[in-house]
Amino acid sequence: MIDVMRSEWTKLRSLRSTVWTLASAFVMMVGLGGLVTAVTVANASADAQAGPAGAVQLATVALPFAAIAMATLGVLVISGEYRTGMIRTSLQAVPQRLTLLYGKAAVFTVAAVVVGLLSAYTAFFVAQIILATKDLDASLGDPGVLRAVTGTGLYLAASGMFGLALGSVIRHTPGAIVTAISLTLVLPQLTTILPGAWGETVAKFFTSNAGLQVTYVNPRPEWLEPWAGFGAYLAWVVVTLLAGSVLLRRRDA
């Protein structure tokens, strides 16, 4: 497994798409968050009060877009090999198919966690520097802030892993990316209008509805607790990856 992970790390850092996609996620988080914060501060009245929840929300306003960038990279990590035919070479080098898949997943997870946390904390501190000009800033010591900022970084990483899991199932880059967007941006909104108690249950356990709870300073009280919601999102990732594992063993390369 160590040799497989070393090989996958070489692949990951050698691809220009990896560098550009990770950079785009970082720039969106920091740049868009800083821009929106600066505009908000410029238009704020003298007696305005942002509070910890508002300060974190401004800093992480680009989270949905950065999450899609991470999911796209996750898809490319595996679907790119199918597109180029490189997967056949990889499987010849590592005949144990699940070892290859899990080695790829482990390397990507580490990279995604590092970039996700770096993006979240950088965006937070940049926004607080801007907010401090009008005494609207928050600190990591405020209730819920540390958890929300850390959760934002972990949510970005989990979104990347969800993309990789979907890529292992679908194998087709555009199809997997569209599926990731549908499952994390479109369908979660639609589940909130489902009627009855069963509709509420579906909504609070559905992908990003559950996962985003950990990114809020004041999460929705009627939904899952922050870390429980993030755990539900990870369950979606794990189940999808297991489906990809089964298909990898049964299908031709």
C-alpha cells in the first residue's frame, strides 16, 4: 500500500489540473470571501453588528463554489485515468484493484484535508482583518466559530472525496461532475419542500443539507447536530465509494 500511495502521490502532484483546481478552490474561498466582506464593510453603518455567525458567513460565502471545485478534482483523479486509458496501466502495475482505489482515495483525502483547512482558515482570517476596521470581527474563541471554520475545511475535503467516489462509479467525467452538482447543490434544495415528516427526515439527512450543519456557527436546530450531520455526509461518501469498489471488481477496465 505504501508503494501504491507513493505512486498515486506522484500522479496527483504531476497533473496540472490538480494544481489549477486546488488553486481555484483556494482563490475562490479567500478572494470571494474577502471581496464580499470588503463590500459589506464599505456599506455598513456605524452601528452595524455582524456577530460571530455573520462574520463566519461572510468569510465562507464561497464555500458552495469551492466545494464544487474540490468535487471536480475528485472526479478527475479517477475518471481521468479512464478517459486516457491510463487505468489499464495502473491495474497492470497494481492487479489488486481495491488496493489501487483505496490508495488513490487515501492520498487524495490527505491532500484535500490540507487544502480545505488551509483555505477555510485563510479565508476566515482575511475576512476578520477586513471586518476589524469597523469592529465587526469575530475570533476563534467565540462560541461555535472554531468548529464552524474547521468544519468548513473538512466539508471541502469531504466534497472532494464525494467527487472521487462518484467518479469511481460513473467513470465518465462530465456525468460524474453533473451528478456531484445535482447531489450537493440542486437536490438538497428540492428536498426541503417535500411534505410531511418523511420529507423532513429526507431533507435533514440528504448530502449537503447534513454536511453543511458543521459549517454554521448557529446550525438549524430542527436538523442534525453539527458533527452528526457531517457524519451523515461522510456516510454518503463511504456508501458511494463502496459501490465504486464493487463495480471496479466486476467491470472491465
